[in-house]
Amino acid sequence: MARALCCCGGRVAEEESTFLGSATFSVVDLLKSRDQQISLNLRSSDDLAAVGTVVVSRMKMGEIEDGEADHITADIQGQKCALVCESLHGTTNDKDYGPRMSALFKNPVCKVYRFQTVDSKWMLVREQMAESTLSFTIPKQLITLHIQEDSRRIQELKDLGELSPHWDNLRREVITRYDQVIRSYQENLEELDKLTGPSFKPSCSKAQKYLEFIPINLHTQRMRVTCPRKTDAFYDIITVGAPAAHFQGFKSGGLQRLLGRYENEKKSYSTAYQCIYYSPEQTARARDVLGTLSELQPLIGSLADRLLHAAQQRCAHALRDTLKSLAEKTEQFVHALKDELVKSALLALHAARPGYVSKTQTQTPPLQTRAPQMPSHPGQTVTEPDAVVCNNVAGEQTPTKAEPPPPAGPLERQDSIPHHKEYDEEEWDRVWANVAKSLNCVIALVDKLQEQDNNNQESTPDQALADVITSHNPTGEWREQLSPLVASLKECVTEVGDRAQKSMTFVLLQEAVCSIPQGLFLQQRRDVVFSQALSALACGFVMRLYAGLEDKGFLQQLHLVGLVAQFESLLSTYSEEIGMLEDMETGISDLHRVTFRITEAKSDDPADLQPVVSGRRDHYTVEVPLPQQSFQMIPPELREGKPLQVYPVLFNVGINEQQTIAERFGDISLQERINQRNFEILDGYFKTLSDKVPSECLPCFQTQMDVKELLETLGQNVVTKKRKNVEILWLAGTICRRLNGIRFTSCKSAKDRTSMSVTLEQCALLRDEHQLNKDYFIRALDCMRREGCRIENVQKNIKCRKYAFNILQLMAFPKCYRPPEGTYGKVDS
């Protein structure tokens, strides 16, 4: 069955005149009709009266019909209305939402239109909007990761060992704060696990505590266009409320302002608490070191055990490959710790121990320790000062550690503080260098063993002699010779890792002390905003990936450079919305810490097709599983799990009456800075793309202007002083589509202003790319806004089919962003 809705296309004052009536008919009856058309009686919405008739005709794409077949003959004389065919809610089109995507996108709403082209042909336009399960699955995974990360941080603080009473009290206070955050996150997670029903958060729930991690009104929207003699084209867009901490409010501004104020306050707190002030870059570096340690230290231990297993089996190929991996990971480990921050933090930690007395005199100049040179390949060894000496590598391998200089004698003390060994600043250099030197010993021995084995094989004339040699070289001999050196390497790695971990934990302890209590509250706010932003990004990435699985150029671009994710914002720079924009700016910027990987799904079960998030606050990886058949279609680089980059950019132009106030009496510098900064990022991305990817990989559009010209025009617009310069948004959106990017549109709730923008963009694409008749442009725009997916979105959010505007507000809007009469009215949103 199908349903025909008949809507008035003219501008009339009375709301009742915008909906004439509806009728239901069977497609089978239409197909069987000899006249290729059927006549239907229209009934009013209450089914009490007949309001007119409509003739539904059978038609092939590309036919030119006589007369005005797209019009409805109604009882209201002189009014002709556009025909909208609406599919039932909950149905899907396999072309758009097949089995792969149905696991992630739910409750679709579909609308179908027919519009005339400039050559009097007809195009069929299908509009489909859907919710995404990622609105909830991504935030729940992130909250779990935050709980795990903060729990590890508490354990690391406890593992610092004995501290002076001053530092021990501060540590207890910080642990208490972390416990409070963990309990709050656990409560959030428990509440989210109880939820059932729709897969989106409506705008009326944006300030609810337990939903603060969930993106507001996240939906996907796809417009598919079918034209005669042309292949189908489709255009995707993700709509989402601006990522912002609505529950916490905006009285003091958003993240961008709060973080700047917080850094200034930290300096004064560091003096009050007798802490060292660490800059954001230094604390980020400390977290990076901890992350590297947690990743590489167990990996090095595992590779070392595999090396011994290969030695026991006397498998030369496995031995060589494992040694290469071990050398690479150990090199990364050593270079990650080649940082003055680690060295200085060790001294600060030593000073925080009980009974510490600072050195008052330097008896001898410090020894300059040369950093060890890592081998460039497993066969290369390096001679270093004798911190670790390999005796007789060809025979007995007994690593011996060089004796450290004797500790200085106890200092004369006049108080009751216990005697404390003076800190040896060169000790860290020796311990750190021992890792590389231990690895060199392992490499040298493996090379010697393989050389001996090759010589034995070359000198063996027959199998009998080979058996004799083998009998004198039992399979466990290689392992026995390697075991002491491998054990020494693992011991050195463990010792260095333990010291570095404690030093970096002490850096983060001082940062947490200086930030009590505001710092952890700001971290919570940042977690909330980032969760909303990442949910939208993951949704857009998955949708774009599924759409491009058969596009070799897109897949090449994906693994060589990555994708641009362009966020369009319609927030004003006045009142609370300036705080939302400050939150959004930080949240979108934080997305540069995210990479994606494509994996093979265990099965086609919907649960196995859900993206999986891993990592920590400074870096996250989103794994996107593909069904086996789809996974085999992608290039080897993607199948091997190469990290895929995303370049987030944000452009904002306020369009409402609050922006009018900001432009005339307030400050729009935030908007100007955001647009200029993100233009530079977009321009840099295009230059990188141009260097690495052939232009043939990019999609073809009817628009004659190339991307370079579009960028130049955009660059001019972002520095031009012009009120409500929405051309910035149009240009940025066009460039994004030309670069195979992911498009997002946002306002406060992704409901009203967002609907105006999305429908305008869709009609502009029909006009520019599919030759929509110019006489139909306004009619098509009004039709989409009145009866399309976006008014359904409004209904889903606030249970009312009206955009939340009043006539005075709309007077401040650019004309092309104003809805048709009868579709708006001030309502609570």
C-alpha cells in the first residue's frame, strides 16, 4: 500500500490550508490500470470530509507528461500543490540501508519527491533519515575506558611508594577526587544500561545528567537522486546538536575559555602547594610516556620469550624475524624515554621522599653521558661505555653490570631527619643506556650463532656428518646461550619502565594537586563534550566507509592521507550559545587524537558489526568491523590495520536574532578565529592530498570551479567583515564533498536551524548537480521543509510539527533559511 499526501505549495496564512488531505491506494491497482492512472478521493485529516481528488499516474523515468501531472486538482480553486509520496516509517531501501548498515542505523524515515529538470524531464528524489545505535554504544565504551584509566591512575599513585607527609596528604586528596569521578561515571553507565527505546537523545533531554555523554539528536540523512540516463547519486550528511556540556551549564563560559583561565590559576596553586608547574604540553608528554610504557613494556617481554622459543627450535627464519621486531620495539621504548622531563621528574620524586636533604655543594662536575646509539638493523652492534659488558660473545655470555661509583658518605645533620642517600643524577643515564646495550649483546650473540650454523652447513658433505654435528649441538643449546642475555634485557627494561612510570605519575600527581578541585571538573566536562563529538564522527566515518567500499579512488585516499570531517555550526556568539561554541571548538579539536582501523568482523551478527573504541584520553582508536565479503574488497593496506587519520574542521556562522545582537553590539572574534584557524587546517589537508593522491581519485561534480579556486574564495570570505556570511558555510560544505569528506551540520539541538540548512543544501545540490528547474527551487525547498524528513525530526524531538521560530526571529534570518508559512511557531524545545 502507498499513501499520497497532498500539500499546498502556495504561501497561505492559515495553517489548515497547508494540508489538503490524503488517500490510500494499492500499487498493484495502479500497475493493472489500463489507463495507467487511478483517481483518488482526498479525505481530510479527521476523515470527516472529502476535500478534493488526485490523479496518480504511472510513469517511466525520463517521460515527458502532457500538462502538469505533478499538480493536484483540489476543491480549493486556484491552488495547485506538489505531490509527496511518503513511505512508511521503519522501512528501508536496500540501496541505502542494506544488511551492513541496518546493524548501526535504525528507525528510518523515508520521503520520496518528483521534481522537473530544466529539460522537462523528471528526477526522483528519495530522502531518508535514520537514528544510529552509535549514539549510545560509543559513549558507553568511552565511559568504561575513563573508569579504567582513572582506576589505573589511582593504582599508579599508590605504587609511588613512601612519600613525605606533605606529599602523602596531597596524594590522598587526589585519590579521593578520582574516586568521586569514578563513582559518578559508574552511575552514568548504570543508568544508560537501563535505557530502551529510540536510538537518539531528543533535544528536550539535552540537560539531563545521566544523558550528558550522549550526543543530542544524532541522525544520518541521505538524499538519493535518480535521473534519466544518469546513474544514481547520493549525498550524506550527519546532523547532531552542538557537542556541549548542557547539564553543567554555560554561566562561566565553555571549555575554550575555562581551560585558558584554568592554566593561569594552576601557576598560583603550584606555589601554594609547593609543586612544580608543568605546562599542558609537559603533562601531555607525561601521559604519552605512560601510554608508551604500558604498550611497549609487555610487548618487549613477549617478543623476548618468542626469541627464546625460536632459539630452542633452532629456527633461523623465526629467530631473525623475532629479533628484528624486538629491536624495533626496544628502540621505540628507549627513544620514548629520552626526555629531560623524565630525568627532572625523577629528581623531583626523590625530593618528595621522606628524609630528603638537597645537595648544597657539587664536589665534581657531572659526568656527561652519551646517549646510546640504537642499532639500525639486527646485525649491527654498538660499542658503548662499559655499563653492560658481553664477555666472550662466541662462547660464554655472561653480562656483568659495571660497578656504580660508591655513594657519598652520610651528610652531617643537625636535626632528627633520617640519613638519606644523595641522589645520583647520572644513575638514570646509566640505567637507561643499559637497555640498548643489553639489546646489542643479544643481537651480537644471535648473529654469531647463525654464522656458526651457516659454517657448519657449508662444511657438511653428507647427511651422516650432519647427524654427528647435530648430536653435538642439541636443540636447546641456542636457548641456553641466549637465556642470560635475554633475561638481562628484560630486567633492564623492567627497571627503566618502573622508574619512568613513577616519575611520570609524580608529574601527573603535581598537575592534579595544582588543579584541585577545578581541574577534574574540567576533565569531566571535556570527557562529556568529546563523547558527543566522537559519537558523531564515528557515525559519519562508518556511513562514508560503507558508501565508498566499491570506490577504489576513495579507498586509496583513505589509507594514503585520510578524510576531512567538516562540521558546520549555526550557533550565535551571544549569551549561552557562545559557551556552547567554546565547548564545541574544543571537542572538535580533540578529535585529532582519534584514528580509525578497519577489521574483519567475526560474523554478520549485528553485535559483531559495532565499532569498538580503545585507548586513553590522549589517543583513541576506533575499530570498524566489516563483514568478511566487504573486508576482502578493500586494499591490503587497510586489511593490515593501518591507522586511518581524520582531519576535523569547524566553520561557524550564526544566523539567528542573537547573532544580530552580537554583530551590532557584542563580540564575534571567537567565530572569526575559529573560521580562520580551520581554513588553514583545510587548506593544509588539500595540499597534502594533492601531493599524495591523483585528482582522478576525487569525485566528479558539475560545478566548473575547481577545489583550489573554491579554497581561495573561502580564504577571502573568512577574513572579510560581513554580517551573517553564510557563503562561508556553503563553500566549506562544497569543498568537503569535492574532497570525499564527511559532512556534519549542527545548531543547539540539530532541529530547527539545522533543518533549514540541510534542506537548503539538498535543493542546492539538485539545482547545481541535477539541473533542477529554477522555477521549482523554492517549491522544492518549501516542500522538503513542510513534509520532508526534517519536520519528522522536529516531531520526534518535541512531539509537534512546527519549527521553534516566531516571526520576529525569522526576520533576522537570511531569507533562504526561513521556513514556509504555517510550519513555525514558538514552542518549548
